Amino acid sequence: MIRHMKVLALGAVMGVSTYVLRLVDCAGTMGAHKPPILTMMTGWYRSVATTASSATNTWTSNVQWLDQPPAPTSGQDAGSPMTINMIVFYVPDPSQSVIKLHPTWRGQPRKADDDTGQEGATVMSTTQAGQQAGHRTAKVAISEIYTGRCRGANDDATRLNLARLAFHETMHNQMLLLDNELHHGHGGGFAAKVVDGSTPNTVNTRDLGATWGRLVPQWPDGFQAWRTTSADPLGWP
């Protein structure tokens, strides 16, 4: 009788890192939009994970809706499952901005207040103000989507817009790029000023994936700050 045996090749031990994205429906009004958005973002982030992986490290992604303010997370490893790498806050409009609740930007006027065509925003604070793209180290970055400005001709169009705007803002956030720095030179599509297409293109996924090893601190306390402020009719800055 011939017995077949598996021979395992000896080689470098592969590392596995997890990129954790959390989506927050601050006002709890998105209802049936949430599952399709999750499906789209999960698929797109799976594509980014493929581009982020290398011969020595495999990236996976964990995309979920965050229904309760999170407990403090441990660890500072950009690929640790204990670390929330990215948060996107969905808020009704700029008057209920999470960004303007953070001490760094509290009460400061934002471009989106007057520009009704702006459907989302990302801000970032770096260790040295004025650093050029590619040389920044973030202290905190916050991304938000204005749901009231994202309505399409039908539910499918609305959901696509809500999802791809979230992907766009995560590019600003994770890549630490200001408006025109992202909008020009990163392949158009989901990186464009007016987000285009039904899926991120190969340049979008490649450029985002190339930065996944960098931990950009988020503001998990923004969820509770929004809830606390929304309970007070006079609380908005």
C-alpha cells in the first residue's frame, strides 16, 4: 500500500494583520440602507486588503456598523484586531457635525456649512502643522458623511453614494491627504472631487492599501459626544 504524505515547505512565517473599519449611524436613521452599505464597503475593503498584502504579511479587513459607543481599545499596532483603524460618522447634516464637537475644531465654521454640495468631510491634526503630504504624522483624524445631502434618484443610488463617499473620506483620513492632494493624482474614481463609479478602481485600492501599515488615531469618543449633544437642543456649537 502506498501512503501519501504532505510535505510542508519551510519558509518565512507569514504575518496576518487586520484593518478594522467602523461605520457609525449617529442619528440611527439609516435603517434599511445599512446592510447594502456594509456589503459594498466589505467588498471594497477586501480588495484593498489584497493590494496591502505582501510576501511576508497578509492583510484582512473587518468592517462593521458600530451600534454603541466603543470601550477603550488596547494596543497601538496598526494591524491589531484590538485597534480601530478607521471610523466614519454618518450625521444628518453639518449642523450636527461630530468634527465640531472635538476640542481642536469645536465651534469652528466649516466649509460644508455654506457649501451645500459638500457631502462629507475629513479633518486631521498633525504633529507639525504645515507638513507636506507623505511626511505627516497624525494626532487625530475625523471623517463624517452628511446623509441628508446624499440622496439619489432611488434607494440604490442613495446607498451607493453613502458607501462610496465613506470610502472617499477614508482615503483622505488614512492617506493623510487634504482636498486637492487626494482629488488630483490618485486615479480619479473614488478619489475624485466628485466621486465617480460603482467600485473603487485599481489605483484607488492600491494607494489606500499602501498606507494601511500606518496607524492614524481616530476619535471613538465622538460617538458618545454626539449622543450627549443631541440630547440637549441647545448643545450644538
